[in-house]
Amino acid sequence: MKRFLAAILGIGLATASVQAAEATAVSVASNGGSAVATATATNNARATAIAGATRGGQAAANAEARGDANGYADSRSVATADRGLALSDARADAVGVLGGSAIADSESVAAAVGGVAISNSDARATGVWYGHARSRSTSTALGSYGTAVSRSSAVSRGLWGGRAVSDSDAQAFGFGGVSRSNTRVESDARYYASADANGIGISRSGRTWSSDARVTAQSRATHSGRSRSNVVVIQVRP
């Protein structure tokens, strides 16, 4: 009996560890520069990737989190570089069913001294049969001595009484010209479900001008569903 209980407990612990999957990747490079870090977590998920490079510049970081049924997915990615370039990417995907909650939270940050800093963030959540789906995506790019591109995408879907809420923010700050910000938000509600889409885009550039901020928010509702969209765009020039 004890062996049986021990076996069951072991299986339970193993299952719990899988459901609470967590992955972290850190990469740092100095002097010569260049650093890469990737992290992937699946099930109840959480993934973090950090990359930093000095002097020689360059640095890439990637993080992916996938939360299955009634899952929670959290993804964070940060990349910094001294002497140019710093790419960062973060993705989160979650699904909630039968009244469960699916929360997909993704954040990406890229900063570079010496020019260029690209950041990307993508969050997707789906709620089925009264499930709650919430996706939040944030992307920030900071570029000193020019260029800073930032993109953010959040997509939520609610089916059969589910609720879908999407929030997406993108900020791009470039000092030395060129600065972009792109936000895409999408919420889809079908069969007595409700959908909300909120998007914010901020772009700021200095010295040799050039700035851009685009925000697209789309909210759909069919078969007695309810939908709402909100958009904010801010462009700053000296």
C-alpha cells in the first residue's frame, strides 16, 4: 500500500512539475560582444529570456510560453546591447475551457546604445464554453543613435459564452532618427460571448526626425455577442 501511495504521489509531483513548467535563459557577453538566450515553457508555463552584450554590441533574446487547457502563459524577453543592435522576442499562448481562465501575458524589451533596437511581443488567448480569455502584450524599443522598432500583438477569442479581452501596447523611442511603433489588437466573440480590444501606440524620435505610430484594433461579435474597441496613438517630435 505504501509503495502504491508513494507511486501515486510521485506521479502527482511529476504532473505538477509539468503543469508548472518554468524556463529561464540568461546570456551575457562582454568586451567582444554578442549574446543569445532562448527559453520555452509548455503547459501552465512561464518563460524568461535575458541577453546582454557590451562593447562589441549585438544581443538576441527569445521566450515562448504555452498554457494548455485552463492555462496561464507568461513570457518575458529582454535584450540590451552596447555598441549597437539588440533584438528581443516574446510569445505567450493560452487556452481556457469550461469556465476556466486563459491568461496570455507577453512582454518584450530591447535597448541599444549605438543604434538599432528591435522588439516584438505576441500574446494569444482563447476561452471556450464560458471560459475567460485575456491576452496582454507589451513591446518596448529604445535606440540611442538611431532606429528603434517595436511591435506588439494581442489576440483573444471567446466562444459559447466566453469572454475575450485583448490589450496591446507598443512604444518606440529613437534618439538619432527613425522610430516606429506598431500595435495590433484583435478580439473575437461568438455565440453569446463578449469581446474587448484596447490598443496603445507611442512613438518618439529626436535629432534627425522621423517617427511613426500605428495602431489597429479590431473587435468582432457574432450570434448575440458583444464587442468594443479602443485605440490611442501618440506621436512625439521635438
